[in-house]
Amino acid sequence: MAQPDPNAPDVFTRREINLIVATPTQRRNELNMAEYWLWSGPRFAELMAMS
């Protein structure tokens, strides 16, 4: 049996993304940024350059 690659990314499932996006919050800007990041996948530095 093959062992999982410790360097492989541990990505969110669609269910987890939907739970994150559906979380009630007053911080709508941060939630919008997180939703964009989760669905489109830019690197962190690219995301910060857009903000």
C-alpha cells in the first residue's frame, strides 16, 4: 500500500469550501477574498497583490 505523499497539497473539498463561504460574518470583504482564493487558486503573493 502506497503511503500518502507528505508534500502533496491538502485541498479543501467542495463541501468544505461551501461551508467556509456560507459562514455568517460581518467581514464580507475577507469572505469575498477567501471565496475568490478558494475557487480560483492564485498563490498567496498574487492574492495580496490584487488586494
